[in-house]
Amino acid sequence: PRFSPDALIRFVSSLVKLCISMIDAGKAYNAANKQFVSGIRELAQQSTTDEVIEVNQQDDILFDQAQRSIKTQLQTFVKDDLRKFKEAKKQFDKVSEEKEAALIKNAQAPRNKQHEVEEATSILTATRKCFRHIVLDYVLQINVLQSKRRSEILKSMLSFMYAHLTFFHQGYDLFSELQPLMKLLGGQLDQLVVDAAKEKRDMEQKHSTIQQKDFSNDDTRLEYNVDTDNGIAMEGYLFKRASNAFKTWNRRWFSIQNNQLVYRKKFKDTPTVVVEDLRLCTVKHCEDIERRFCFEVVSPTKSCILQADSEKLRQAWIKAVQNSIATAFRDKGEEGEKLDRKSSTSTGSLDSGGEPKERSLKGESALQKVLAIPGNACCCDCGQPDPRWASINLGITLCIQCSGIHRSLGVHFSKVRSLTLDTWEPELLKLMCELGNGAINQIYEARREELGAIKPQPGDPRHEVESYIKAKYVDRRFVRRPSDEQLRTKVVSLSKQEKRLSSGSEHLFMTQTYFTVKSADSGIQNSADGSRESPPMAMPSTLPPPSPCKERVFYEPKEYSPGLQLYWASFARSLPDMAEALAHGAEVNWVNTEDDKRTPLMMAVQGGSLVTCEFLLQNAANVNQQDAQGRGPLHHATMLGHTGQVCLFLKRGANQNAADIDERTPLTIAVEAANADIVTLLRLAKMNEEMREAEGPYSQSGDETYQDIFQDFTHMASNDPEKLNRYQQYDPQRP
């Protein structure tokens, strides 16, 4: 238990009173005993009185020793030692109040009055020196008192026991059994006296040393504490400006722990939470008020202005808050288990559970995954076994000769990467696994046999292989062009596809419950099975954003085009149909003027597939193209809470500062929706961009924290998307 001088005073005083009561009762006992012995003497004339007198004399000796060993010694201990402690405590309390007043005066000193600042600083320095001197005296008295309470009480008890030994002369044999214990206690007493004397000398030496030290520039070390064992990143005193009309300043004990900013009025008070989740906050210097050393912590709902005692402390607090924001998602429990944040708009899990994270694949791992897809074990163009190269925008594997030819075509036709030498991001690897040579050849070689073209074989001359590859991918000579009716059927079929969230797949927000097709010319509405129905009472002019379990109406366009096929295939998450649309000449940034000027990339966001977005980006989709509302793909991904897509777009250079027609940026939307994961990504991306600009135009690396966090999000989105699900969409009308 904790040492309490007040409790010691109470217990020792109580013990003295009990000793006095015992002595008084003993005297009464002696008087009664003498009368009893006199009665016995009168009854038994033969008995001698010497023994009786001797016994009474021993009684007197016993109580006299009790009075000297317990009452007198402990009273002296209470009057002398505890009195010194009380005086030291009064001085400590007085100097503590003076230090508090000096701190307040120093904090109130206006920055434009230098003489008041210097005066307040001088007073604060002097008060601190006096305070530390008194603190050491106070601690010395506590240590002396704590050591003496053991030795004095033990010494009194030992003396009293020896008095009993003398008293019970006839029972010496019984007490002799206690002699080993008494000797042990005596040895401990001697050791305690020696230890107390040594501790006193050490404290006096430290006191003398510290008195000579200058603490005027040691504010940071003395005024805050870091307790990593208890999850405390920072703690110490700060002045807090009240939110009332008077804007009063109060000094409180603040701490950053468990991803929260809290403060207490007193040490034992229940902490008051200032910021619930630091990931949703920013921190900045505050120079527009009269007080010095101020900074501001801004959350989505409120702002808190705080003041440190010095510039060093202000910088330390700002750095601590920034570090907590940057690393909050990696906080661990005491046993090292990762926090299981449930899927919600405010707390999404940023880790993939307890399993080890799968890093970017390189070498044999990527090769094995890609070659395991049917048809990928041989080169897509010449059939050479065991290919080691790939075209990432087409999703095919290539031998070394064909890969060189593909490189000569240009990246707008084919982007070549090594399966063994390059590093593969998880979303790109999944793209390769969802396409493959078989699916692509069904598109780009659909009419090869009809036209009598001969496919190259391994070992054929390079010029023949090159001519074939150019005819296949540049001229697209073997692609089967669909008729208008076939294209219409394909588009309608894609627009009707219903995708549900299945185990291990990425989530899709929309679940279609009913589907209708409206002719743009006739105004007649056709149901999905082809029957004719009356048009609805009211039809929206634009296609509303998908939402859970709501009806989605497809408006039959006046013209069908490969761009429209790409548009709906992107929403339906069908990579083969998307590849087919591109082969038919679809523009990857095709704009649907009848649907708010949305692009296939925006529809891929609506569909919820990370791989679909990656496929479009690899085929030169514009990540910053805006719709009629001024919103780009990053806006849409943020509104739908698609964390993985936000991460992908930021990596591909999305402009997070772009604002829509309502002047809302993606960060504004994420903060209002309280989506901690997306807020973290957007802010880290912005911080990394600022750091790289500060480092100069030749900076390549960026911040390591940024790289690590984005890599974690990338692997989470591809390997465990359930952890990043968002089941609540952004609502601009939500308070």
C-alpha cells in the first residue's frame, strides 16, 4: 500500500492512547492484586510475603518499561519527527501554490510587452528553483519518517518484549523459544538503522547536487511524461480555453492515450474526452490570439485551443498529436493482438486480422499464381511454353520474344512487365488472374480462322510474329464486330446483371429488385422479360446513385456503342466484357451524357470492384475526370465508403483537392461521414505530397509512414475486403 504520513500519525497516536490505557489498567490491577495478596496472607499465616512482593515488584517493572518503551518513545516520535514533517508539508503546499501562480502569470504575460514577459519568466524560474528545493526537503522528510516509523516502533516493541522477559522470570523457558526471533528482529533493527543512515546521506548528497543545477531550460523533460506501457503517448499540464462566453483559461492535466485526447481536473477525477478519435482531427499552431505557445486541435464537430508552458512543450504536443494521427491504425493491445474494428463509417479495421500480411508478390509467387490460370501456361501469341512476361493492361502472358514486340507497340497498346523480376501489387495480380490468355484470345482472335490467318509457332521468324501481333492488337483485324442488335442485347444484359456479395469477393452496394427498360423514342416501357407495361407516374431525368435495396431504372439510349458497353460492363464488374468493349474501339474515358456525364471508371466505383478500377486505370482511364456534379472517381469512392478504391486512386495520382459544384472535396465528405479510414488516407497523402514538395523536385521516396500505411490498405482491399466494407453511404443532408 502507498505510504501515508497522515495515517501514520493517526495510528501512532492511537497506539500511545492504548498504551496509556493499558498502564492505567495495570496500575489498577496491581492495586487489586496487592489487596488480593494481603487477603491470602491473612488466610495463610504460613505463607511468606517475599515472593509476593517480588511479583508485585516485577509488575511495577513491567508497566514502567511499557511507559518508557512505548508511551514515551512514541510520543517523542510523534511530537518531534512528525512535527518536522508537517512543517515541511506546509512549506511544500505554500510553494506549490506560488509556483501555480507564477505559471499562470507567465502564461498571461502578453507577447507585446517584453518587460512583463521577462519579469514573469524570471519569477517562474526563481519559483521553480525554490519549488525543487522544497520538494527535495519534503521528500527527504517523508523518507526519514518512513524509515523511522519502522525502526522506532520496532525498537519500542523490542524493549517491551525484554520487559516481559524480565517479568516472566519463571516462564523463561517459554520465552526462550522466542529468542531466535528476537535476535532476528534485533539484527533487522540494526540493518534498518544502517540503511536509514545511508539513505539519509544519499538524499542529502543528491539534494546538494540538484541545488547547483540550472533548470531554467529543462521545461520539456519536467513538464510532460510518456508512459508507453499504459498506452500513453503524451501527458502533462496544458491551459485549455473554455468554450463559454468568457473564454476563460483553466490548467488541466491532458493525456493522449487509446487514440483519444482527454483531460482531468484532478488526478482521481474521471477523464473528460476532448477528442473521441484522433484520426479525424488536425492540429495546427494558433498565432492569432494574445497568449503565447498556443495550438489548436480541430475535430469534425468542435475546436479546442490549448496553451503549453513553453515553445518546446508546444512543439512536443503538436508532434505527439501528429504521430498519433499517422499511426493510430497500428495501435495494439497489451498482448500484441490487433484491434478488431467493426465495419462502420467511423471505425474500419485496418489490419487483416491475426494472420500475417501478404506483401507485394515477386518472383516465383506471382509467376505461379498467373500461370495457374487456364491458357496462361503458354504464350498468348505464339504458344511458347513457360512464359515469363505479361501485358498488364491486356491481362495476358508472353514469351520473351513476343514481350519485346509488345513493347515496341507502345504503352497505349500494351504494358509489359516481368513475372519474375518485377514486384506485383495485389490488385494488379488479381486483374491478371481474372482475365488470362483464353478470355483475351476469344476476343482478339474471334475471326482468325474465318480469315485464314495462321497463328505463329515457337521459333517462327520475328518479322512474322511481329506482323501477326500488330494485326491482332493494333489493327484488331481478327476482332468480331457486333451488329447493332447484338450490341443492344449485350448492353441491356449487362445493365440487368445483379451481383451480390459472396464469400471472399469484394462488396457491391446495389442489389437490384426490379428492372425496366424505357425506349427513348416511343416512351413505351418494357419489362425485363420483354412484356410491355405502362410508363411510371414520374421518371427521374438522371440515373440516381445506387443505394442498398432500391429500384434501378435503365433508360434505353438512342444509340448503342462500345463505350456504352464498357460503361455498363464496368458497373457489372465483368472484365471480359470490358476487354471486349475496348477491342471494339470503346473510348476508356467515354462520357454518358444521359447519366450525369459519368464515365466507366465512375461506374466501376459504383459497382464496388477494385480490380475493375485497376483494369480501366491500366488502360489509360482519367482518374481526375469529373461528372456533371463536378465529382471525380475519388469523390464517388469516398461517398460510397470504398476505402480500397480511395487508396488505389490516390496511388494513381487522383487530385484530392478537387471540389464539386457544392465546393466539397473528398476530405470534406469523408470527415462529414466520419469515415476514419478514408480521412487517414487522404490526410496522409496530402502530408506526403507536402513533404515531397518541401524536399524538392528530385525527391522520390516520400514519407515511410505513408508508404507503409498505403501498402497495408492495398493488401487489405485485395486480400480481405470484408475488413474495409462500408454499409452506409454519404448523405449530404445528414447532420
